[in-house]
Amino acid sequence: MSAVSLVTNDLGDGPPTLILHGLFGRRRNWQAIQKRLADDTRIITADLRNHGDSPWDDTMTYEAMAKDIAALIKSLDTGPAVVVGHSMGGKAAMALALSEPDLVSGLMLVDIAPVPYDHEYGPYIEAMRCVPLDKLSRRSDAEGYMETVISDRSIRAFLLQNLGQENGKIAWQVNLDAIENGLPDILDFPGALGDPYEGPTLMLRGGNSDFVLDEHHAAIEALFPMVTHDFVENAGHWIHAEKPAEVIDQIKSFIDSVH
């Protein structure tokens, strides 16, 4: 299993902090937060494999994603990084911290636990496949084709951020086949990755989200014994989109506590 070379945005100076997006996300989802944080430190956002501008690969496991992130951190040649991960990106960050702890100076997990989930992402893929890309004259036309499958306008808008131009044609910049085939692994969390990660860890959950529950704390603390827990009030799973100022403050405080 070889690593793919992740595409990044790199802003600011100082010890690196790497931010990883969730499923169907991309690095530009964190662009505004990155710019604010980069006034004080070095912030790198990355497109994970099969997302955004990064390469596509048939394998979509957390072990593979961890290898990609490890290769990225090693390529910086600056020592370990603080790693911030939301949702799927948080699980990838956990896999990295457990398998290669020397690369992670601190771990911030945004609304995700190292447990299996039963959330249904099949309709997202179905909605995206409903769009007749060859018939679109502009990207805004795509939303109408998705309405029958995805009633939530905010989710449609989030998914539509993955539409881009490829060779002059409108195309999805996310590998739907690899993600669909990899959903069982994406929803799960791998075992036996390594010893518990003993570095500083922050679990930040959305106060209105059901992704991190009190019943998950035992599993979290078994793998990340130095974890502290916090939450953002009146926020759901996409905390960084709903409450960006609060997330910026939390990331700043965590970076300061690590360094």
C-alpha cells in the first residue's frame, strides 16, 4: 500500500499544524479558518485521497489515509505536527497518531470518536450520481437533480462544492466509486494500529451533535489517555461551519498548550 501525495495549502510560519477535512469535504472548507489562524502560526490544510485536488486511489481505508498524512508530515522536514481532524479526517488523524505517534505533537479531534457508526451516506452518493454532468451548462443547474434524494439544501450545497472543471467539462472532484466501495471501512474504525497515543489530545464535539456521546468516552480514553473533552454550544456536526470563531479559539488554545 503506497502513499499518495496530498495537495495542500500552506500558510504562516512556525511549527506546523495540519487540518484534515471530513467525508465529501476538501481543504477549502477550512480556508477562512486557516487564514485567521495563519496570522500566528503555520497552518496546512490538505485534501485527503479521493477528495479535492489530491490523487484518486481505489483504497479508502484509515490505514491508507494515515500513510498519506505521514508522508506529508515527513516531507515538511520540520518534526512532528499538531494534527486537527474533523469527522473522517479525525479518524484518519487518530489512525496516524496510533500508528506513528512520533509524527504527532498534539491531536485535536472535531466531533468524531474511534467507534463504528451507522450513519447513512449512500443517499449522498446516489444524489451526486443523479446529476447528468454532460447536460450541465453551469454548476448551479446540478442542484435541481439532487433535490429528490437530498431534501436538506445545506447538504446539497455542501456536496456541490465537489463540482469542478476537468478538461473543460464539469466533473465531480471526488472519487464516488472508491468512497462507495470504502464506506464500510470509513464508517468503522480499525483495531490494532499500535499502542495508545500518549500525547496531548482534545476532543471537541458539537453540543447538538450525536457523533460523540458520553458512552463513547471509554473507547476514546482507552486509545487516547491524555484526552480532554470540550464542546461548542448550539453546534451540530459541522462545527467549523456553524461556529467558526469558537473553533478558531479552540485550535489556537490547543496549539498554545502543545507548544
